[in-house]
Amino acid sequence: MENPAHSLVSLVGQKRRILVVCHNNPDPDTIACAAALRSIFHHTHRRKVTICYGGIIGRAENRQLTRRLKIEMIPIREIDFRDFSIICMVDTQPGTGNNSVPREIVPHIVIDHHLLKSNTRKCPFHDIRPKYGSTSTIMTEYLRELDINVDKMLATALYYGLMTDTNGLLRSAGKPDLDAFNYLFPRIAPKTLSSIENPRIPKSYFQKFADGINNSIQYRDVIISKMGKLNNPDIAAEMADFLLRMENIHWTLCLGEYRDELVISVRTSRKGWWAGKVTLKTLWGLGTGGGHEKAAGGRVNLKGLSPEECREVQDKIIDRFLKIVAARETTTENRIVSIA
């Protein structure tokens, strides 16, 4: 796409009310990108921009991000899509299952770094770059193309979004991500960033983290954690990242129930594999999912299922996953022992 930032600005034209939709349970990348898009429309059109999200802002770091950077976000249940003349989606796409945009709504603008979905092709403007490590990288390029000044707060948000999605430039990062890093880093507010990265965390977080470790089983180079009920859907992804640090482990799968959904997170250190494709294949016919080469996630609707049926769904997912990555349980000595 030639000069996508300018094409984006031209598409909005004289439209006045703009909605930016984040994915459910928004992470730093989608939050930062929504803030960047709001900044672009403010500078180029002086337009009112509303940012919304589904689910909850679960992680303490993400809540701190929105507070310290004064990024106002509204639950999507309070949104009437008919009130907006332009609907945007960032870090997510129509029909992926990780956002709460009604199926009948065709967004005008979609900007994402995941694999292109068929529904996205129907959108008037879509910029999908799966080779980028974060959508924050794309938005940083937009701001630079439009010669918009990036203040310390926005630079900090985009920097944090980039670094969390690429695990400090170690996961799925390429030259565009490094260029964005070099541009953003001198512009950040270090004290603000430190406060975002190191918030106070409730005791329940540590208890659930301990549960996740104690309920983990090793299968060759795979660790699977059945985390039970979650009070925060993001903790499954945190556990998957954490367990992947164990020596001789190349795959992690973490599962937990949040409200009426089974939350799945997958991580791998294997080169040549694509965690997103493995997750899609694992969840085929059961739920939705996707992701990148090293990290992926998914959801399965459990509404109306009995506890026994929920366990059967989890067991089916685990069995499929192990077959796909060609692992099998070794010995009971490989069970991760209690840390209590």
C-alpha cells in the first residue's frame, strides 16, 4: 500500500464521529495503537474520537498504562455503533473472535499485524502486516509519515506496546520494529514507563500463578498448565511466557476458565513452527484462535456446558495439541512439583 497513512487520512475526510475498537481484554499494543490513531485524527481533522473495548482491562500493568497516560476507554457494551460515521479496529480484525464488534458491522478501517482474515478484505481500508512484531510499529510509521509530533506519553505507550508484543525485540521482531524502537526510545518518559512496568499486584495474582505452576505437567519439551478458574484472562498468557523460560522446554500451553469461556495461550521457542497455525488447528471446530510464529491464543465458548463437559473440552484440546507438536508424557517425575 502506497502512503497508507495519507490514504487513511483521506478516507476519513469530513466524517466527524470516529470509533476505535480494541480487542477484548486489551493489551498494551492495542491500547497504544488506539491512542495513536486518536492522536492522528485529532491533529489532521480535529475530530472527536472514542476508544472502546470488550472484556476487562485485567493486568495491573495495563490498568496503570491507561491511568498514567490518561487514555480514556469505554466498555463496548455502552457503544451504539449507529452513532459513528467511521469505525476503526486496531490490533484485531473482523470475525477473529477476540473482539466484540457485531458480525453485521463492516469496519471502515482495520490496522493489524496478524495474518490477514477474509472478512478484512471487505473493509474499505485495511493495512495488515504479519511480518511486523507489533501494531505499535505500524502506528509509529504512520505518525512519522504524517510528520506528527509524538509527545512523551504517546511515545511511552507505543514503546511499551512494541516491547511487550515482541518480548523485548526477542520475539517476531524485524527491522521495522527496530527502527520504531530507535525512534521511540529517546522520546519516552522513563519514570512513567517504570511505574507502568512495576505496578502493585494483588495477592490473588500470586495465588493463581502458584496454582498454574502446581497444576502443570511436562510432556517431553512441552509444558501444559490447567489453571482452573481465572479472575483475570491475561494471566494465562503470562503463565505461558513464564513456563517457556524453563530449560529444555520449547512449547507451553496454558488453559483457564474466565466467565463462560476457556482461555488458551500458546508459546514456542521453536523456529520454523507457527504457534498461530498450531493453535488454529488445535481449536478447529471448537473455538477461535490465532497469533504469530512464537505466540498465540484462543477462546472456546463454554456457556451451557456442565463441569464434566468443560473438562472434556480441555482434554480434547490438550490431546490435539500434543499430537500436533508430536509430544507424549514421559514420566511422573516430570510433573512440576508444588512450590507451596
